[in-house]
Amino acid sequence: MKLGFLQDVYGYQGPFATVYLDTSADAEDAGKALQLRWRAARERLADAGADESTLRALDESVDRHEHRIGQRGQVLVATAGEVIFGEELPQPPREAADGEQVHFGTLPNLLPYLRLRASRIPHVVALVDHVDAELTIVAAGAEPRTRKVHGGDHPVHKARGGAGELNEMRAQNAVEEQWRHNAKEAAEEIAKQAMRIGAELVVLAGDPQQRGLVHENLPGGVRERTVQTEAGHPDGTSSGESLRREVGDTVESAVNARVDEVVHEFEQQRGRQERAVEGWRPVVDALQRGQVETVLWAGPESVSWLHVGPVPNQVALERGELTDMGVSQPGEAPASAAVVWSAAGSDADLVLVDPEKVELAEGIGAVLRYAA
């Protein structure tokens, strides 16, 4: 997965308070239960050194949801009296270890969040008819938003008999020209939004004929990442549910294909002993050189903490490595938090892999940009 959307978080100085909460609203006493969970988490953050202004900022953000019903969770990151990152989680963070759910330290602890959203990639869903296009834009680290593209609505319906053969042909040509014009406008907006969020997938739904016209007008780079679906309109009916399922399945398939592609490349490069390393020492050394293209994480980590400096390539297993680099006061961070920060800062991807799919020494590996 792309980590560039975390750059704004890492632009802050820290230290950071990170908290994961079960905010499910599926029981009568859900609100009271959440407050008890937050009170316990708040006390742990305070004991770890979080300042009161940061805790108060978190007080204001706990349980602020757009979607109010059912199983869900929340991740919040705050520093210096300000919440700098927050997102609703698709499920409660129950799989996060107890020590991961509350953290205060040099870096935000974001691997549990990335694990929970691993099946979500930046994507655009476009539902089109002969006039309009309804876009749902799902950026990394943000709530979905919608955008409507209104096309010309006259003429969009073909005449049926009674107008004379020549006039009927002209009318049909005018209608088809309007369809093409509307398709071009929809394609331009889809491409604009896809490029703005770095979409890894575009799902094109709606009228089959108009879908084809829109698809033809998409620029090549976006068209290559576009999948068409026969699912219907998301109007709250069964057809809408069908579209949601289809989009979910398509996104999951794209994520799995990306993981398989990275695993294949890693194993190929490992076999050649070229652009692949595994184990903590080789991966950390490659992060120091800015050499990592993709981190493969299988876990659990055999290294608990890494030493870190003020810039992303300053990660080390030994404190002395950083002082040798000129870092006067190295900090410490959970190894997973340090790897995510270093990868994000060097524009490297992160792929969470099933240990049964690929065997990685010490649970970590990397595909390199160039051979050592």
C-alpha cells in the first residue's frame, strides 16, 4: 500500500499519542462502555507522559463518527494539543495487541491501523447513465466523498418513429453525440479525481452503453486500472447492495493481486540474489540508504524497538549507528512504527503478507530499488 497520505502526520514534531478504540454502537449501553474504555486509555496515556492539552484534544474527538450504527472502531493521533489524524475503522481494533492500542512516544504507532485498512486502497467508483455520473472517491486515510457530474440532457432519448426516416436519423445522431459529449465530461472528472488521490483502481458501473463510452474516453493510465461491473444503482434497493458487494469484491481482488505481484517479485529477486533482502539487519540497512521500494511485513516482529533520528533514513538497530551519522540525541520507537515512518518518508510501499504465502527471515523483507 502507498504511504504518502501519512506524510502530513509525520510533518509534526511529536511526541505523539496514538489510541485505538472500540466505538461500536450496537448495544444500549454502547456509549457508557466507550467512555469507560476511553477513560482507561486516557489514564494510560497520562501515565506514559501525554500532556493535558493533548488529552483534552482527544476528549473532543473520541466517538466523532459520520456513520453511527454497528461494529466499528476509531484511531486517533494527537500531539501538542491537536488531533492530527483520525479515521473510522471498519471493525473494532480487537486484534491489536494490548500494548498497541495505546501508545505515547517519539512516533505515532500506525501499523495496527494499516493492518485494519489493508483491504482498502485508494479508488474511485463511477456510476454513469446517459446524462450524469455519480462518483464516490475513496482516498487513503479519508472518509469517502461523492461528486456529481451533470451532463447535457437534451437530446438524450432517441425518437421512435413518426418523424420521417431522415429526421429520425438526424435525431438519433444528435442523441448519440450528446451521449459522447457527456461521456467525455464524466471521463475527464473521473481521471482528475483518480489522479488527485493516486487511485489504484476505478470501478465503472451503470448503463452498459454509456460505460463503454466513458471507458473509451479515459486516459490510458487510468483506463488500465479500470474495471467495469454489471451491478446496478446504489439507491438503497437490492441492486444498490449488489453494487456495494461488487465494489468490495473488486477492491479486495485488486489488493490480493498487488500482494501476489510483490511476493512474486520478491521471490524472483531473492532467487537471483539481486534486489531483495530479508531479516532486520539487511532491511534496516536498506532503509538507511533509501534503497527500499517495498517493505514486506509478515510479523510478528522479532525486534521490538528501533533507534530513530529526526529524518526517515535515520533508523538503526544500535544507538551508536545514529550517533555515527551525527544524530546527537537519538530517540526510540516501536520497530513497526519506525519502519512505517521510514518507508513513508522514502516513498516506499508497505505490503502486509501472509506468512504462509512467503517465508521471510524474522518476519520482514524488502524489494529494493537497485541492487546493493
